[in-house]
Amino acid sequence: MNPADTLTEIAVPQSQQWVRGNLLTLEELNASEINIILDTARALKEVSTRSIKKVPALRGKVVVNLFFEDSTRTRTSFKLAAERMSADIVDFSVSTSSVSKGETLRDTARNLVAMGVDAIVIRHRSSGAPNLLSQLVECSVINAGDGSHEHPTQGLLDLYTIRETFVPRGKALSDLHVAIVGDVIHSRVARSNIWALSKLGAKITLVGPSTLCPDSFSRLGVTVSSDFDAVLPTVDVVNMLRVQFERITSAAFPSVREYSRYFGLDERRLKLCKPDVLVLHPGPMNRGLEITSPVADGPASAILRQVSNGLAVRMAVLYLCIGVSSLRRS
């Protein structure tokens, strides 16, 4: 049975072009594949509005959350996404597992696969860990964030939120100018956004101090600036990034106050923006540093909508990688 046939009363778009069993990076996807995920997410978002928030599309499938780093939003979002597609979900706790006794990623993964899992959702502190895992196992591997490399589903949910906001206003993604602001060098979210937005034709400007947003990023086809106030009037979307103090090993800026003064988004700066500007943040927020509460909680902000859209995007990714792709392999 085609898994689409089990999505009762949901018009899931045709996905014949989707052939990937893994989602490791947005860098390797083309524009068509990105749009397939976004279109599928749009169809599946309706499930969360039902009184019974579940469809049987992945019944009998087993998904493991393998998180080597702390996470609240991403782990919970993947867990709910799997449950709403009727998959069985296993939350793997690294702190109470054999990993704490020295077991390698290779052995952990092979033991999980031997138990009959269909997908491993992995977050890891080391860049490239999901790619390595995909070479070790035959089940699907989905990257939930690896080091400072990528966070594909965060990039997709940001893209979904942008598209959901501007397409009804008659603006395509290729018409938009997006500012990604803050700690770019340590941000896997920034890298995924750069790849996804550029593939769909958006103009991108990175903003931050040179220690956190070096000119070398311009090789990716983006503009790099340290003048936040000058950039703001020209952009349609302001995507603020968290300052990742846990990854910063030297003095990246003189003080928190100094950073907020030059690169924080507050009410004064919001007035410099276009009236219909969209404000995003991947969370968790350092309120008062990257963004003030009046802006984060104000009408321009789509931060909570990002969380809701993340659930639909992750449902779509699971459906495509272990529903559609497994059908092709059978």
C-alpha cells in the first residue's frame, strides 16, 4: 500500500521525485526536493488541527531519537511528529546508556538497528556524525543538528514559515531579502538557512561582529555586513541567532552590553524595518541580548509559529524518508 493512501482526507502532494532515505544536509538537496518537503509539510500541518491528532501513515515503523546534545524543541518535535504519523518512538538517553561506559557511535547504531529500527534521528556535537552514521547503517538517518555544520529541519521550518507568510502577500521567495544576524560562525542553523534560501533564490545578508561573522562567508554567495542599522530597512526577514556561549572559546566581543548595543534587535531597530518585516529566532533565546521581549513577543515575531511549523516539517521528513523511500526500496 502506498503510504499516501493511509493519509485519510489529506491531500498529500505527489512525491514521485523523492528518492532519498536520509536527510543529512540541505546543501545536497536541490530546489525541487526542498519544495517537495515544504509542500508535504503544508498538507500534513492539518493533522495537528484535528481532535484526534494522528494518521496511520507510518504505522509499524520505529524511530529512535539519538541525541548526544541537550535539546528540548527538536527532540520533542521529532517525538510528536513520529507519534502523529503512528510510528513507535524510542527516546535514547545517552547519559544512562552504554555510551557513558565508552561505547562507540558505530556500536550504538548497530545495536539499535539490530533491534529493527527504521530511522535514527541524531543530534551530535561533532560535525559529520550523521553522515558517518548513514554509512554504517541501512535504516534512514535524519540529521537533527551536528556540531557547527547543519540543522536541516530547522532550516526547512524557517523556510516554511517565510513562505507561509509572504506567498499569500504575492511575494515569492526569490523576491525576498533575508538578514541572518549574530553568531553565524558557530551556527548550524545559519548554514542550513543559507543553503535553503539561496537554492530558492532569496538574497541573503549576514550581519554580526567580524569575530562571529567573518568575511569568508561571502564565498557562499551572500553579503556580509557589520552595520545592522544600515541593513534593516532593506530586508523582509530578520532571522536572529542565539549567541552560543558554550562554543565560544575566546573573547568574541567586549561585553554583553556592547553586543546588544550593536547587534541586538530592539524596538528602536524594529522601527527601521519595513512595516511587514518578519522576525525569526531558532531558540532558545537570550532575551535582552539578541532580542528584547517586546520584539520577541510582538506582532512581527513568528517565533512560536516556527515551533508549530517545525512539527509539520518533521512529519513531512519522516514520511518522505521512511514512508515514501522505504516503499521504493521494497
